[in-house]
Amino acid sequence: MPAHNVVIHIDRQERQTSPGANFGHHLASLAGLGPEDHLLLEVDGEIDVPVAKADLIFIRGGEKFSIGPVGGAPDNPVRRLPLHFKLNDQTFLNHTGKLQHAKMTTSELKHAAGEENVDLWADLDEIADVLVADDSRIVLQNEDKFFTVKRDHDDRFYDVTVLLDGEDRAMRFPAEMTVEEAIRQSLPPKDKPQVTDFSMVDRNVGTEPLPVHTTLQAAGVRTGHVLSITRNNGGGGV
């Protein structure tokens, strides 16, 4: 089922868009902008951030954008205060010695994580996580959360159906993600801290819970499989 639209504000007018990954060209189309203008993400206490057509931003609802002339502000402004988004469950810290800018590329985030041959994913609450393309440039917000997964060139990710609390949801997981992390990504925010209270069964493999510290690939999960999540002490799942 598609995620419900959320409300953002552009030039003080309400607009609706899908939550999660949004490109600048889509947001600009919502405002009917011409080539001489662009959107700027309003950030308290900071220079507002221009959102270029190819830039990626993760929308949660409530974001505010103003409209300004192209070239009227730095394309990637320097932050006055450091960003505090999460990368692999840790608060991002800028150890490069360089100035902290408002946007980072996928490659820069991978480098910050100390990994290169990995995929970068955006961890999005209540909607499916997003595999971030290698050529993306992201308008960062403190609420953003990312994680990296070892890249398997032969079979990078699986498209599966997850059954939880009587509902089924289409999800995409990296092949090298552990079963425990796949459970965590499937749970609602309130249950994520209790991930060890849940088990996952691949109905295409058998009836026994998958080993939580094994990768999905090693556990036998494949595209098209149905994964059922249940609470260990009863309840949840289907």
C-alpha cells in the first residue's frame, strides 16, 4: 500500500507530496517554478539551503521552503552548527577537518562510514527504506538516518513480502543484511528497540525462525519470498 501523502509548505502555501525520498525537480514542480527561481529549505539559525533539481531530500512532513532567484545563495552553504544525523546508528561527527556543508554525496557518506564497497540506505520510519543511488547528493537534515550494507554484486538485494500484525508489506532488503537488522527495519518505531523480542520465518524455506545473526542470503531468503515476523512470547505477525 503506498504511503499517505504529507503536507509541506512552499512559499507559505500548503502542498502535498509522498514521504521519503523527493528530488528537487519534483518539489519545484509542485510550486510551478520557472528556470530563474529555485526552492530553499528553511533551516532555523542557518543559511537556507537551495534545493537543486537533482538534489535528494528526505521528506517527513512539515518542512518549509521559500523561493529565491537562482544564484542568490551558495549552492551548498557552510553550516554554522554541525549536523547531527545518524550514520550506522552513530551520530555523525565531521572528522575531516573541512567545513561542514549542508549537502553531502553518497560517496562522501560512505567515506565517513569508513567503507567503500557498500550500499547506502536511508532508514525511514513507518515507510520502506530507500537504497540511495551512488550519484546522489543529499540535502541533509538532523532527522536523517543512514546505514551501509556490504555490496553483493551478484545479488544485491531482495524484494520480499513482510507479514506483521496481520498486514503484508512489500519491502526491499540488501542481500548481506542480517536477519536481525531486517526485523528491525520492518518493525514500527516503538518496537525497534525491542528487536530481540521478535523472530522472522521465511515461509518459502520452512517453519523455523531464521538465525538472527545470519545474513538474509545465507539464511536462504530470495526475491519473492514471504517473511513472517512474530513476537517471541506470542502476538504480532500473522
